[in-house]
Amino acid sequence: MRIGFIPAMLMLLSVLSVNAQEPDSVRIVCLDSVVVQGSFKKNVDKRSALPVNVLEKEFLQAHFTGNLVQTLAQVPGIRSMDIGAGFSKPVIRGMGFNRISVTENGIKQEGQQWGVDHGLEIDAFNAERVIIRKGPTSLLYGSDAMGGAIEIMQLPPPPNRHVFGEVVLLGKSVNETLGGSLMLGIQKEAWHAKFRYSEKHFGDYRIPVDTVVYLTQPLPVYRRRLKNTAGLERNISLYSEYRRGAYFSSYAVSDVYQKTGFFPGAHGIPDASRVQDDGDSRDVSMPYSQVNHWKMTAHHQYAWDGIIAYLDAGYQHNHREEWSKFHTHYGNQPAPETDPDKELDFRLNTYTVAGKVKLLHAANWEHTAGWDLQYQQNRIAGYAFLLPEYNRISTGLLWLTTYRPHRSLSVSGGIRYDYGRVNISACEDEYLNRYLGERGNPEETIAQYRWRSYPVNRRFGDVSGSLGLVWTPNDAHTLKGNIGHSFRLPGANELASNGVHHGTFRHEQGDPSLSSERGWQLDVSYVYDRKPFTLAVSPFVGRFDNYIYLRPTGEWSKLPHAGQIYRYTGARAVLAGMELAADVDLWQAFAYRFAGEYIHTYNLDEQVPLSFSPPASLRNTLSWKRENLRFHVEWQHIAPQRRVARNEDTTPGANLIHAGATVRIRLGGIRTEIGWLCQNLLNSRYYNHLSFYRKMEIPEPGRSFQLLIRNEF
């Protein structure tokens, strides 16, 4: 980990800054550090015409699993696309990858959008407040937020404490996880700083079956442990902020390191000999991935005479490697002299800078103007090829206006223009050229395949906008409506990928001629909140032109051991659905919660559903809470997913039982919280339709007991 660079880079960033948050959140940052949590939630919710979920520290701790995305999946409309039992990426209303924006301390997280086998590289222990925005948020976050946004934020420092901290210990049975986190903080006058170190080790996870089937080949699962799915995660971060009058600034540096194995049976051609039990459930052997994500952010803002101005910046270095024993499909490719087993190597550098000005002169008018710029540079290495080298630059200008004619009504509208340019390098494979020539392929075929990447120099530009209203006739009722036009620039993988993706056993090809995705989305939400009953319903519908997806072409690849070609293709598509949640306070400290969601997707050109469409689901939770004790039991129903794209497997439904308990103890100045959680109590065999291992008929982890001990001082 590159922690030695932190002091120098902090000094560099002290003159720069970034803010990708909603402009209205700036006013909250400037407030005194004593903030009433309920007021913050209502403030954020009433200032956004889109459905918003504010998850405070209590919620995040109560549902903590060591995996942030799986914690967020408790919210209707949010799903977890899992990579084994260790890492996941979020999906909002059926949209994932680079259709949603994930920000930490105001900076968009880069790197997790490359593929299903890449997780979200953020320390779950370090998430203190999360804001989830569903729907088209391109106006505020840029083109990669047409499906929604997730903001991960730091809480203000505790009042009247000069030194504070916490120690967290985590243990899980399903993969023998042992983890922990240490946070130390100090507050002195205008300064506040926090340091956190987290580490987590886990072994091969258990599944409730003895055999899995991949490409019609049965593979044994010895001791019901999925071989080589062990791994580790090691994170370190430093956060500081300064408040003095109308001035506020914050700085953050983090380094996330992850190493996890791939199930050998899912990597390449099925081979039962590769899944033989090695007797060690905690070692990580080949094939495996290794990620080091280093990030720095800084934020400055100043308020005076009805104006708030802020300037922010960030830098990220995302280094991902995939290791596998050297193998060649051509027969004439020699092993590299250095690191012969390094299959893929991606080094993505991202620089971000942004500025905004907010005008608050009139009592019922607010105006915000903003600009942001991002530059990316990707470099590759390794003996295999999947993605080329490229440089990408994007910039955007936005204007947002909010009019409040009455305290119960708010109307907002805005427009944004984004421009992007991507320059992709050409790459020729001389070994493949020779291989195809020796097998008598025609010159046209050889020319088509030997160029793994053609030179691409594309420019994109488009407009996004939204118009919405929030009506709150009284404290019990809130009605929202928003219509927005959003777009997304195609990613480098969609334009220029061209190689065998071993983890999914397919030849993936980009299309350099793809144009931007565009769509219109309508969101409506209604919230009734008057104890003892709360109801929230959020229907939505969207129609998209040129929705980009991986389409099975029916063409058999000329690459050896590659299977069918899957090509990124644009199509007209419709996504519609609804989320519903209800809470009821019952008798004797009992409470009941219902939460459900349904998503309908349709490819208008192919007349089939879109791939990776999450099935309908619902949760029924009964809880009991009194003072420092809380118990809950939950029935989770997952509907079968039979509406699938071509060449996509259907997934059966499931009924799962979960249970948990929490007790809080205070001894002097130390507050201790002990949490017990059991997931999949009945050890049911079930499948996640979005899982990386779904194609192999590998079920989700079996029964898992978790113990979490948190000490705050």
C-alpha cells in the first residue's frame, strides 16, 4: 500500500477540491456540528424530487455484514451483485456498473464498473452515513448516474469530545471470517481528524450442495466448501476537517487492498482435477485477483452574503491484477520473462476537479451553477488481452434552480451539458495472427481477429435535464414527481474490449461505433408518516434509446477455447417497476416492517427481457425493541426469475429465514454493542440471479452465524 505518499499529496490537495453531492447538502455542511439526525433525513428528503433513502449509523450497524453493498440491499430497489461471499457491487432498479454513481466524501468511485467480477473497493467499516438516490441523477453527478447515486459520507464529530474512537471485531461462520477495525479521532477547536485501520481475512465459503455443474460438466465440491474463494481485505484511511466561521474544508486519503481467489472450476474450461481438495480452506492460490485502490480527496467551501462557493478535487489510482498459471491457446506464444503468471494488469489513474456556486439571495429562489472535469488514463499488461489502453476526458456544465412559492411546495428544474472524448490505442496480436494463418483462415478473418483493438478516437456530447416538484401539505404527507432526460457516454470496455473473459467463458467484443445511451424517466413517490404507521410507495418507468448490453451473437469465435461471441449492442428498452415499504408499531414494543420491489425490463428490438434483471422480492420483519435490547426475525421471499434474455439461465425462487439480536452496554465512558445475526437460518439452497457464479449453478452461501462487537469511547 502506498501510504508513504500521504503527507506530500495532502499538501498538494490542500489547494484543490471536489463536490459531487447535491447542492442542497452544502447548507447542511455549514451548520453547527450538533445535528438532529431526524431533521437531516427530512431535510434531504424534502429537497429532492427523486426518492431518497438516508441510512444513518444506527441502520448501518444493525445490518452490518462486513460487506457494504449487502447492507444497502436491505433497502427496496437496491440489489447486490455478488462475487462469492466476499465482494459485491450495487444495482439500483436493475441498473448497475457505470449506470450508477458511487461517491465517497464527494468523489466518484472509479474501477468497479469494469465487470461482474470486480467489487466495490470501499471500507465497509468506514461508512457512517449513506444517501441513496434512485432515478435519473445525471444532472448532478454526470453521465454515469442515469440510474441513481449512492453517497458515502462522514458524520460530524461528536460534541464536547477531544479524543474518541471505536474498536470493532467481526466473526462469521460460513467462511470463517475474522476481521476488525480501529478508529481513533481527535477534535481540537476548529480541527477534527480521524484515522482508521481495518483488516478482514476469510476462508473458502460453504454452500449447501456437494456438486455443481458448469457447461454440462459436473464438478465436486469437497466438504461443501467452494475451493479457492478465500481472501483478505486491508484498508487504511485518514480524514480531517477544519471549520472556522463561514469556511469549511475537509481532506481524505484512503488505501484499499483486496485479494481474493476465483473458484478454479469457473475459470476457463471445466476440469474436475482443478477442484481437488488441497486441505487448506484459507489459502489463496491461482487463479486470483488483487486490487489496490488509492484515493485522495479535498473539499473547500466558503459562504458569504447569500453565496456559497466550493471547489474540490480528487485523485485515484486503481491497480487491478488477475493471476493464473500461464497458458496459451495458440501453441506458439512463449511465457513472459517477467511475471509469467500475470494474466491481466490494469492501472487506472483518475483526476477529478469541480466547482459550484450557489446563490441564495431571494427567500424563495435558489440557483446553482456548476462545472466538473475528469481525466482518466488506463494502462495494461499481462499475457492475455481483454481491454486496451486508453485516455478519456469528460467535462460538464450544469444549472439548477429551485423555487419555493410556499413552505409546502418546491419546484426544481435544471439542465446540464456533458462533453466526452476517448482515445483508445490499437493493439495487434502477432501470435493470434500466426495461429490463424497456420490453420488456413482467409485474410479477411485474420485481419478481423489479429487486431485485438482498433484505434478509436471518439467525441460525445449530450444534454440532460430534469423537472420535479415536492409537495408536503403537512408533516404526515409527502408527494414527489420528477421527469428527467439522462444519457450515458459508452465506456471503454463497451467500445473496445475484445478477448476471452475466462470468468464468464465467453468472447466479449466492444463496438467502436456505439453512440450514447439516452432515456426519459418518470418517478413518482408518496410517503405517509404518522405514528404508528408509515407507508412509502415509489413507482417508476423509463424508456431508453440505444441501451447498451452484451448480446449473444450466435457466432462461434475463432479464438480457441473462447465459445460464443458476445458483442456490446445498443437497443431500445423499457424499465418499469415499483418499491413499497410499510412500518407499523405494534403492542408491547413490537414492530412490523414490510418491504417489497418489482422490476420489469424489456428489450423492444429483440422482444425479450434485458439480461441481469433482478427478480421481485419482499421482506417481512418482526422486531422487538426496548431500551438497550433488540430482537428481530425476518422472512425474505425471492420470486423466481423466468423473464430472462437469450442464453441467460432462469433462476428459481426461494424463501429464507434470518434472525438477529443486539444488546448495548455502557461501562463508564465506553459503550459496547454486541450484535448476533444468522442469515439463511434453515440452510436453504438458493441462487442469486445477479451472482457472478450463477452460470455455474453455484448456490449462495449456506447458514451463516455472525458476531459483531463494537466498542466506542
